[in-house]
Amino acid sequence: MPVRISFITLLFICLYSISLNAQERVIIKLDGGMKPILNESFGTHKYNQIITTGKDSSSISKIYDLNNRLFSQTKEKYNEELGYNEAIISKYDTLQNLISSEIKNVDNGSFVRFFLEGEVVVSRLEYMAGGSYSFYLGDEESPILQSEKNPMVLQTNYEMRDYNSFLAQNLRYPQQARYRKEMGTVLLKLDINEEGEVSEISCLNKDELYKPLINEAIRVMKAFNPSFIAPIDIYGNKTTSLVRVLIRFKLS
């Protein structure tokens, strides 16, 4: 009997310990833009995001490509010493080399992000909440660039209200598509050069749509001729990028 009581007690302690350390695990499919795929027809599955949440509200998010290579890892928890939720974000190349490391104040968005080549810090980007972005080369103490917006992210050089107004006035429903009651959402890809100009427009879901809808979406986008502010790379040079644009055609 003593042995049985001891075993049951030990089993209860083990189960209680497992319960305290229980973690929730969620897997999310992502497209090429790292966005959750809500509609399989509009998003091509490129990555898997695995989010593990602990009982203490800490979490670890890992993003893998379809070859099971780690793309990024985010560890988030409350920093009791500093008094805010903190995230440590690491990103990797296809050879699994660390290419950037970031410490972020999740509560206000402030961060310091280091970019690496090998084990050498090439540059860093700093952002203080309510302030501006500062970009530094190497271990320099003076920034080579300061901006109100993130200089490493493509920025539009037009107002969205102007874009929406232009579409409302110029987008036409193709007559043959209307007659056939063809509907759908055209997913356009805009290639942007170092000057912020659109160098090419293509359709990413052309096999799923009636061609006149695609042609009209491309026509109106060329007519609007959007311009952008090209982002910089880790060396501070302007670089190419791409934009995805949705144009919906729906009959009432």
C-alpha cells in the first residue's frame, strides 16, 4: 500500500507539472508576402508559421519555408526589469546564416535592428517611438540617414485617396466580361526600380481569371502610373522592390 500511494502521488505531481508548463501550438500558412492565406485562390503557399504560447504569455514564433528552412524566429515575453513587453527577432538566409537581429519594445514599437554579413555588423536601423528612423553604417555613432518613415520599406509617393478616386473614375467593367457575368479579383505585381518607378506590371493569378478583366486592371494601373520612394538596402543603397495590388471586379 505505501508503494501504491507513493506512485499515485508522484504521478499527480508529474501531471500537475506538465499542466503548468502546457503550451499551445498553432500553425498558419503564409503567402510570399508573409501574409496569412485566407483564400487559397489568392495566395500561393510559401511559408509555415508555427506559434507556441506558454502559460506565462511568452511566445515563440518560427517561420519556415516549404523546404523546412528557418526564415525567422521571434521570442516575445514581458521584461520585468524594464517594464514592457519585449521581442527578440532573428532572421536567416537560405543557408541558415543569421542576417539580422532585433530588440523591440512591443508596447511602443521602438527597436534597434542590426544587419550582419558573416559575423560582422554591416549596419543598423534605430527607431524611437514618436521620433524618426536613423540608419547607421557599421559601428558609426552618427546616422547617414534620418527619416520620419522607415527608409528600408517601400513608400508610396501618392495619396491613397487620389488612387481610389482615380480607380472610381477610370476603371471600367469590360463589356464582354459583363455579358458573360465574369467576376473576380486581379492580383497584380508591380516591379519597382531604384528610382521608384514601375518597370513592369504582371498578373499573378492569370490562370484563374477571364482575360479581359486582367487587361482592364493592367490598363488602369498603367494609366494611373504610380510612383514610389525606393527603399535602401543594408549598405544604404537604393534597391528594387515589388508591390502587390488587388483590383476587384464584381457585378451587383
